[in-house]
Amino acid sequence: MTTNTATHCPYTSTPEAAASRGLNPLNTPVLDVDPFDESVLANPHEMHEKLREADGDIVYLPAYDIYAVARYDAVCDTLENWQHFSSSAGVGLANFKTEEPWRTPSLLLEADAPHHDAPRAALEKILGARKLRRFQTEWSNTAEQLIDTLLLEPNNKNSDGSVTLDAVNEISEVYPLSVFPDAVGLQQGGLDNLLPYGNFAFNAFGPRNRLVTDELESIGSVMEWVGEQCPREALKDSGFGADIWQAADQRNITEDQAPLIVRSLLTAGVDTTVYGISAVLYHLAANPDQYERLREEPRLIRRVFEEALRLESPVQTFFRTTTQPVQVGDTAVPENQKVLMFLGSANRDPRRWTNPDTFDLDRDPSGHVAFGRGVHQCVGQHVARLEASCVLEAMVERVAKIEFAAPPKRKINNTLLGWQTLPLRLTPA
């Protein structure tokens, strides 16, 4: 597998340089906001409202010479119209037509038909809901053992019998790393590389800001390790990775495609699930009445996770690039123009959702775009749902109450929204 080193970085321009060359498009609201400012990344909702309430379905952001869609319908239309809004020029700020990618582009995220079709079909079959049933018992047992261990840990115990812990470090990160790498078929050490690699990859979809440059010196060895996990001989004889290579043997994909598809699993298969599990634990702690109801009605576990994803989408943004002039509302978007889709904003659009900022188990959250939409919808979404369900099932049986033990702290990423720390107090059932 060929993978570029991190010496070539994503999008080397600055907001000032982009503004100096940008146009002031006619009939398009222009907003002077920076979606990649760290204070905005930590709390994007105020900016999202400005974007949604601008006078049009699409706005122009001169800070980066890009267009943006933030309303639910406009985001859905852009996601579904892959013919006019392409992924092959990169789903980040960098335009692969004019800039060299920092790594070999993903066959799933950063490809369009027909190049996207065979890899997508192969992985959909491997990661389908029915195929994942073979992991149900093992993953449930792992979640139960994790929660039991945490509730019995003497260093976490309080005088009233409750336990205090950081849910990010002790649940959200630990659990996916306990089940997913083995399911892929990884058999070497170095699993501590997975989270830094995913973190860098999602940061790289944004501009070359501090979040990217701070990691440049250390990411090379991490990328090298990831590349070493993708060949056939590095993987176990069973697991997702072996299934991918079997698809190559059956000529459903090529041998050159197989390691890149394995790499896609390692890129997005951990971080997003970590963020998703943290999101649902945060909102259950913030809404104790909803957690109490969940314990009474555990059949709502699936809805709880979907509502948390809607309210706090782990993947907040992705880009597309226009393949030709496209009319969006009153705006004629030029060809080869980057368009930023605010998935997190769409999921809180009051045009689509009643009381969108409320965590509500009476809501039907289906239709959210936290997993994307259309031909590029997240192919690993069933994995994330199964992992989260196993954790929640273990918790509702064993934990009577979830409360904040201290204020949580945001983790800053150019693409993802999540928590760096999530101190919780768990009262055993």
C-alpha cells in the first residue's frame, strides 16, 4: 500500500489569503465567520443558527473562499446529489484537483462512481447488520465485564457506594478498542496508534491550523504503523480484514484496493464510535429523567443512541466539490467550488425538528444525517450501533443513576465534536 508521509499537509492557504482572492457572489448571503476557529469548534451551535437563518439555502464564507449549507433540506440535497457535488476532489478543504492529497485518497470517502461502487458494495456486505450478529454475544460480554470492573474498582469508590470516573478514558475509548481491532483482525501491538491516527485524519479535513501542525512531527510513525496493518499477511485469517482480502480473491475488488479499504476501517472505525458513546453518556447524565425512563423501557436503547447522534453529531462537517455550475436557491455556485456541509447544524434545524436542542426520547430521530446520506452514507454505522447498544444494555442493568461529577471538557477537532473528559458519578443498581 502506498501512503504519503505527513510532510505534505492539507490546505496550506490562510483565511486572509483566501479572502483576498475570493469573490463576493451575487445573490448569496455572505457571513464573516470562521468555522474552524477553536472557540467555534468547541461550541458551534450559535454559528450554526446564523448560517441557517441567513437569507438563503446557501451562504458564502470569505474566510476560506467556500460556500456552505447548514439547513436540513439543503444538506440532504447536497449529500444525495453526488453527480454535481463530488467527493473525489476530497471531502475536506483541500481540493485534490489542485493540491496533492496528504495520503492516498480513501476509496470510500474520497471517490465517486464508478470507482466507489465496488469497494462500497464489498464493505456493505462485510459490515451488514446480519453479518455483525456473530459478534453480539462476545461484544455484550465485553461491555458487561467492563462496567462490572469499573463499578468494583476501589480507587473509583465514593463513601456512598457510587463510583466516579472519566467516561471518555474509561468507557468510550476503552470499549471500542477492546472489540473493534480484534474484529478487524489486527494481531500486532500498537493499538494506541488508532486514536491519534483517526484524530489527525479528521483534523486534516480542515485547514492547516494548529490542530494539524502540532501533530506533524509525530504522525509519520503512526501512519507507518497503520499502513503495516493493512496487507493480507498482517491480518488474522478471520475478521473484517480477511473478509476484505477474500473479496479481492473473488475479484469483487482488486488487490490494490484491498489494503486501502482496510485502512478506511482503521481511519474511521474507532474515533467516531468513541465520540458517539461519549455523546449518549453526556446526554443521559444531563437528562436524568430520560435515563430513568430508559431503565424502565430498555427497548428505547436504540432510539437513545440515535437521538444523541442527532443532537451531537460526532462528524460535524464534510466538504463536496461542484463538478459543474449548480443552482442552489438564488445562487449559481461555480464549477470546482468547495461546499461545506454542516451535518450537525442540519440535525438541529427547527425546520425539520421540533424543539431541536432538546434530548427527547419521545422523538423519532430517524432521518438525522450524523451518518451522512446517499451513496456515501457511513458504511460502518451498524458497527457503531452495535457497540453503543452493548454498552448501554450493560449500563442500564447495572447503573441506577448517571450524574456529572465535574464539568466536562470539549475535545477540539476540525471535523469532530466530542469530549476530552467526561467526569461521571455512577450509582450501582
